[in-house]
Amino acid sequence: MAGAPPYTRAMRRTSYGHMNCSIAAALDIVGEPWTFLIVRDALYGVRRFDDFQVNLGIARNVLTARLKRLVEAGVFRRVAYQQRPLRYEYRLSEKGAALFPIIIGLKEWGDRFGAAAEDGRPMELEDATNGHRVEPALVDLRTGRKLDLMGVRAVAGEGATAETRRFFERIAFERATTRRVARP
């Protein structure tokens, strides 16, 4: 793409669309770092372009491109709030609001391992009805049991391609082999 401005070239990346993976499909929409910060601010209540731009310190052209992509992907809805001149605000759709647990998971990880939290959590969550502090956790909706890496395993789902099924079969075989070898 000779002659294109550097910011345009930098925005282009390989699509993960060819992968039979829900994580890859999500990253095709929200995999660029500014995107999570824009969605984070929207979850806090930011709606207007200028507020996003000031809060994030993001270049206007980059913010314009990101918001356009998020509207096209159905993460945001553009809603007119002023007619003369015509101005829009960006409201999270149901699809956008569904990113809440992902953003909170990143926040929790950052609170534990990120440099910004070395002096304490930069932001806390509280219950909107009673003001009590909230401690997020990933739980199984059927059992209410808290999930962790050692208590779950990935297996092929109903939408898995033959290639994906072979991958998970290979992983299951390797897990079983490792368990047999590791036992005394």
C-alpha cells in the first residue's frame, strides 16, 4: 500500500476469519488495543466523540476509524443528539454491553499484575443498589462454582470443523499421556 499514510498502514492487520475459533472471531472485532479502551470508557458512560478523544488522548483520525469499525460490527449504535450541526453519540449495543465481563477480567488481571495497580487498584467496582464493593469472579452459571484453569478443559464444540476436532483430540491424547507418565 505505497503512498498510504502510516496510520492507515498500521491499522491493517491479518484477519483471523479463517480460524474455527470464537476467540479469533472476537479478536477480529475487538483485538486492537484502542478498541478495549474505547469500550471501557463507554461502559463508564462516555458517549460523545470529543469526550472519548479527550479522555483517551487518542488521535482524532484513529478514534474515527475505530468508532466506524465498532458501529459497522454492531458494538456501538450512532444516535443523533443534535441537529444543527448534526452530531452523534455512540451508545453500546447489546453486543457491546456483552463485552463487560471481558473488560472486567482485564481490569482484574491488571489489578493483580499491571504496573498501574502497584499502589492499589486505580478503580473499584461497587454494587449500584447498595454501594458495597464487588469482587468479580468467573463462575459456571449452572452450578455457581468458581472456575479456574485447573478445573476446566477445552473440548470441541458443536460448531467445530473436522480440523478443530482433530486438534482437540490430539490435545486430549497428550493430556492423557502426560497424566500416565506423571504418575508414580
